[in-house]
Amino acid sequence: MAKDEMLAQMRKKPGFIAALDQSGGSTPGALRAYGIPDSAYSGDTDMFKLMHEMRVRIMTAPAFTGDKVIGAILFEATMDGQAQGKPVPSFLWEDRGVVPFLKVDKGLEAEADGVRLMKPIPGLDALLDRAAKLGVFGTKMRSVIDHATPAGIAAVAKQQFEVAAQIEAHGLVPILEPEVSINSPDKAAAESILLAELIKGLDALPESSLVMIKLTIPDVADFYRPLIDHPRVARVVALSGGYSRTDACKRLALNHGMIASFSRALINELKVSMSDSEFDATLAASIDEIYQASVVKV
């Protein structure tokens, strides 16, 4: 059964997850970094068409396979699109051996109590039903922690676990992403509070539950080891959070059992003007560096 194979891959296979889930707010910046200016398109339809073309170019590159990229997080429009004539989730799993995930959050609320909670997610049940039918394995949802405020961080964890329960009810594996900002003036203290809240939430889950967790690389190496070892956790993955790829990989290599789930650090050097051979070589080098940091630990 495909889901069992996907679960085994996500729990044990060496590699990392590619985050190809830039949404409306972050897409213009991603396109600019790729070499496509705002003046090259008019409106969201054109913008997302260009973004989809970029993502398909990445997903169809020779190096983008389950040998090193064990999963990929998709934006909703990407999930609904096609690659080489097949629905993207089917193409990723059947043709590339890459487990498909879906970003489900709709962005962030304004900061309150030192954190930014997720906005409401209208139509989530219908989206999850559609994702499951398309062969998506799991989901991802992001909150942001800016300060070490116990009440705010508790609210972030509570919201993440509540939405995770709704996702699990549809047979999907949720990735909880309570991101601690790398610019937080009290990042280490925020990570300490977050760890306690996540353990409390995990301990309260039923034995049948299984989640993944995506976190900022901690200031203290192996700080999140209790989460990696928790029986309710399939995998703990790291976001790059604004660190350069080199810096993020150096930090990640110090954290045993933690693998990457990078976005900007994976694709930032790719340009629309590159020839296919240049594009493929640049992406392959990025994949290799992130893979090494995910599997070869210091």
C-alpha cells in the first residue's frame, strides 16, 4: 500500500524534504530571486503560472528523486497542477519516489503575546479530502514565535495540535511548524518553552496518532532530541529560516536525527535564464549539500 511505503520512507529513509510551498505572499519574492520581475506578469493567475513552471522545472530535474529528496511540500495550486501530464502528487510519488505533502495554512495573524498564530483555515475539511484523493501523504502548517512569551508559545502549540487532530481525522500526517524566528532576541529561551509545550502536547496524543514537526535549527545542538525520540513523532525536520544554505547546513549537521526541509536555501541560486544543464547542475549541488547535512552528522 502506497501510504505504508510513504510512512516507512518518512520515518527511516536518509534524505530531506524540499519545501516548494511558497504561497501568495512569498511568491513575488521567490520569482524575483529566480530572475522574473514583477513587471513580467499581471495578476495572481499569471504569477502562479510562472511559479508552477519553476516548480515543475525543479521536480523534473534529474537530481530531484527519492534517492536524496524523500519528500516535497506543495502549495495548493501546485498540488492541483500537472507535471509531465500527470497530477503533481502522482508524478512525485510514482515517477520520482518523492512523498507529497500539502501546505494548508492561510498565513499569519498579527503579532500578539510575542507570537503570530495561524489565520483561520476556511474549507480545510474539503481541502484535506481533495488532497487525500490526489494521493497526498501529509500536510504542513506554520506559526511564528518572535519572543519567549510562555502564554503566546502555549497558544501556538495548542493551535498546532488542534489543527493536527483535524488533519489526522482525514488520514493524513500533519507536520506541525511552530517556527522560532532566527531574529528573536531571546531565541534560546523561546526554544526551551516551545520544547516543553510540544512534549506536553505529544504526551496527550492517543497512541494511534503520529505527527511530524518542523522547527528552526536550535541554538543548542541536539536540543530537540526528546522530540526525535518521542513515540508519537515520525520525523523532526528543520527549516532554514533565513540562514544561508551554508550556515543552515553547518548548524543542521550538529543535530543528530534532524533532517532538512529547506525552501530558500534549496532554490535561491536557480535562475530562469539558466540553460537546462546549468539549472540541473546547480540544483544537484544544492541537493547534495543539504542531503549531506541531513545524513552525515558531526
